[in-house]
Amino acid sequence: MTAPASFNPQAFRAALSTFTTGVTIITTRGADGEPVGVTANSFNSVSLNPPLVLWSLAKSALSLPAFSGNKHWNVHVLSADQQLLSGRFASRGEDKFAGVTLDQGINDTPLFKDCTARFQCRTAFTYEGGDHLIFVGEVLAFDKTDLPPLAFQSGQYALATCKARETLRLGSEPPPECSYTEDLLGYLIGRAHYQLLDALRRLLHSQKIDEYAFFVLSVLCIRDNLTLEEINQFVSYTGREVTLSMMLFLEKQGCVVAEKQFGVLRFLLTATGREMSLEQIALAKAVEQDVTDKLGASDSQILKVLLKRLIRDTDPGLPDLWAPAQPPVSAQA
Amino acid sequence: MTAPASFNPQAFRAALSTFTTGVTIITTRGADGEPVGVTANSFNSVSLNPPLVLWSLAKSALSLPAFSGNKHWNVHVLSADQQLLSGRFASRGEDKFAGVTLDQGINDTPLFKDCTARFQCRTAFTYEGGDHLIFVGEVLAFDKTDLPPLAFQSGQYALATCKARETLRLGSEPPPECSYTEDLLGYLIGRAHYQLLDALRRLLHSQKIDEYAFFVLSVLCIRDNLTLEEINQFVSYTGREVTLSMMLFLEKQGCVVAEKQFGVLRFLLTATGREMSLEQIALAKAVEQDVTDKLGASDSQILKVLLKRLIRDTDPGLPDLWAPAQPPVSAQA
């Protein structure tokens, strides 16, 4: 326990920042009629009856005269997509409102669009709060959308996902003592992978190719004109090596064509192959849309962020499939 | 925009709850010396110099006399594992402190262990706040752990994960216009799956079996004595049917033994097979630990929660591998 004597402002700030918050921008209009706004995460609800909310503003803030002089101000609970807006109003830059389309709030105060929630307030009390002034406002009007809110934690923007009630089990029974449990990340990712692949597998079956051929076609759809070795650089992390006979089978199916260029065999997608690949991608996108609808946009985004971090953290050194293609090495020689 | 006249308390509460918060329990000691505590998410920081924090307490709260009478109280920013504690102190139950081990705070106030952060405060101001009283406390001491904090949003417990700076790309270049992008959930899950499988695949190679045999051994390790049909009920969602010849190959490898029971062929794990399976599981757990270390405990948990939701939402109707085994149907006949 830190004693008051050893109070370190940085450590104090770090301890405070463990408390998760949303992010708001609070706006008003200055005495000169100019719109004024400031990012604050010190917002909180106070009272339901009467409806009161509060937030704190640094006494050193340039916007203090505006908020002290105008009883009307609006709290915007920012949505996950409004991170840039948050950053803009957290800085001291000029003309923060440039290019922002506004609704008109009570008493002509500025109101942002596309927020998660908005509260139009009139100052009920201002209270002394050390180096800050506490504004308690009566809520005169409010509205709310379904946009997922932006969160803030430990000094970083965050997204919050609903915590499962203790253990979210897939099955209906409590798990017995078993060393291999469904709580293993490898199991969960594997099962999610195969379940998502299910619809695609049926399409591949009708196209008379397997999932490894799907990987090959996907790679060629992004980067055409590759050697077998180059294809394998992108595909072999799946644990299976693409062989020449697989490629010749795909040529027989009319998906690819093999061409000798500068003495090296390269594979190109045919019109048929591209069409098959696009059909596969369209299906994958439909599956994705379905999953996004089920999980919700915010949780889908969180899932993707975490998967990308996991992929980066366990990357065996795969080449970047989407990097601008280099001219073939043999052509440079 | 809702007009004051149509103020619906439920809608107001719903709009307020879109603002994400952490969860705190605030404790003190009553005039009778008994510990008192209440869950609050109205906590927030106010001032750095002097160090001030605030929270609001309903005027109707049973604990109001205790907090009004004792200038010393402690704010506990709860960790993700303290959800049950939060629920207990949010209710009006008797003896909330039963079984809770306490540290001793300033002036003998109760202090919980294993929180994300703790602030020991002395009331600096109490302010009028409608149906609540606002307590502003000077922070006399504080401490902080690395435990991930509990969050609260839209009426539910939540976990917050750091939001990626706009788009977290795996590769180094901005993605070109391509219909199949690395932002596709199916791609991300597939790539994560294969990357996590990498170490295991090398073990399987040394064990001279493939990943489908690994699935079979895992199933038998949890549920022994299955027919080929029963094994396939658990494995076929991977897109590959386990065949009799695969099972006979595993028998030849010494992993399983086939036994005719009531005229039906059933497969049992041998001691060798169990040992191989346990070796695989131990490796899977080591990989898991490594990933958890890299992602952090909180984000690993979020990832699992979201994968479980995805799996449930896309479940083709798989039987519960971990449900208590039924006696073989043929034995009941």
C-alpha cells in the first residue's frame, strides 16, 4: 500500500486508469457563439429522479469559461467508430469542429451524429473538485442508438464484450475432470474453423475440388502467376504441401494453366478458375455476414482483433500474401 | 430526441448504461464497528493534485448512515474474477462479508484482497445529487495489481480488450483492393488454427500418425469404447470421415484395440494410445500457455468466450463429447 508521503502522480494515474470507462465528448457554445468541445471520460450518472449526470473539467482547460458561462451542454457517449473524433477533441488543436456535421441541440448547442447515446443537459450544480470543477447537469433530453460504444482502459481505447456467466459451456452438462477439455484454445479454434468451413466444403464438393485446392485458388486469385514453390510458401503452413500432380489435376479441371516462363513453370488462374474462386469467396463472405449478425458487429470486431494478435504472436514467418507483388525473380535475372 | 415530458425512466437508464464503466465495491465501518460495503459503478477520478475521486450513493441506501458517519472508506476496483463479490455487495443480503478475508485499511476500514486497484480515502466533500449523495474523497493511499479489471456495460458484466489502432494488419503493407482480404473471419480462424497446430503436427509426425488420428485418439481419451459410427459423430464435422482402415492402421500402430461386443465392433484406447494422446494434450496445453502469455489472461478469456459463442451459433448439432457417457446401446438391448 502506497503511503501518502510516497504519492507518485504517475502511479496514481495508472491505478485510476484501471477503472474502465466509456468515452464522451461534451460540447457547448462559447460566449462568442463558437462551438466548444472536450473529450472526457469522467462522465457518470448520478440520479434518476431528478435525472442528473456529472463530469469533471480541469480548471486549466481552455474551455472552462465556455462551460462556466453556458448552462446548456451536451454529453455524447462515443461509439466504437468515433475514436478519431475522441482524439481530436482530446487535443488542443484549432478548429476541432471542421468538417463535422452537427445536429442542433437545445439552446443551439452543438450535437454530434452517430453516437451511442446523447444527453442534453443544463447545469444544476458546479462543485469544487481540486484541480477540476465538477459539473452536475440535469438531463433535459436524451437519445440512444444501437452503435457499440467506445471504451477506455489503462490509457488505451478499448472495446467491451459481455462477460460469460462464469463458464459458457458448449454442451449441457458440467465438464467432468478431463485433461482435454473444451476450454482449450486449440480445440475452440479448430472447432470454429471446421464449423465455418462446413458450407464452403459443400460448395467445394460440387466444384469437385478439395479444401487445399481452395487454398491454392485463393492464393492465385490474389497473386497470379506463381511457381509451385511460391504457392507453397503461402499454403504450406496448413501442414500440407501442394504437389505438382495436385496442380496438374487443377489444370485438368480447367482452373489453372501451367506456363513455362524463362524456363520456370508458373501457374495462372483461368477464367473458370477465377469464377470458381470468386464463388468460394462470395460464400465465405455470406458465412461471415451470418456470423457477424449472430455475434454482433462489436464482438465480431473484437474477435478479429484478438485473432490477428494471436496470428501475429504465433506467426511462423509467413510471407505477406497481400503485399504488392514483385516481378518474378527469374524475369529480373 | 426524447423530450423531457416523455422521460421514460427505463429508457433513460438504458441510455446511461451504454457508458461503459468498471465495477467497484466501496467499504467502510459503521458506528457499531460492523463492516459495510456497497457495489458502485459511479466511481470516477476527479483531481490529481490534490488526489480526489468521487462516487454516488443512493439516499435510500441502508449504508448511507455508515458512509455519512465515517470519513474513511475504501474503493476497490474489482478484477474480472470478482464478479460474484460484486453481485453479493449489490444486493441487500445479510452478512455480505462472511468468508471474505480482509486486509486492514486506514482507521480499521475493511480492505479486500485480489482487486485490480484499491484507493483508501477520506471524505473531502459530500454534495447534493438528486436522489443520490455525491462523495468526493481525498485519496490517502492506493495500490494496484496486474489483474484484469471487471467492466460493466448495458446492464451486463463485461471485459474490455484493447482496441486496435484502426486496422491491425498482419502484413506490413496496406491491403490492396481485393475481394478476398485478410479481414475475413474465415481466413483468420483458419490461419490461427493451422498456426496453433504447427507444433502439434511435428509431434504427430514423430508419432507416425496424422491429425485425423489425433482427433480419434482425443475422442477415445475422453470417451472410450466407441463404434466407428460413434467416433464419426464426434469427428466428421472436420470434413473427413474416419474409415475402418484408418482404425485398423491405428490398431497396427498399437494405439487402439478393436473388440467385438454384442456383435458390434468397438474401439478402445491401449496404454500406448493413451500415452500418445496425453503427450499430444500436454503439448496442446503448452502451446495454449504460450499463447495466453502472449495475449494476456484477460484477452485469452475474451477470445475463448467469443469462440464459444461462435461455435454455439454455428453448431451443426454436434453431440456433447464431454457429456456423461451412456452405456452402449447394444448392451442395453
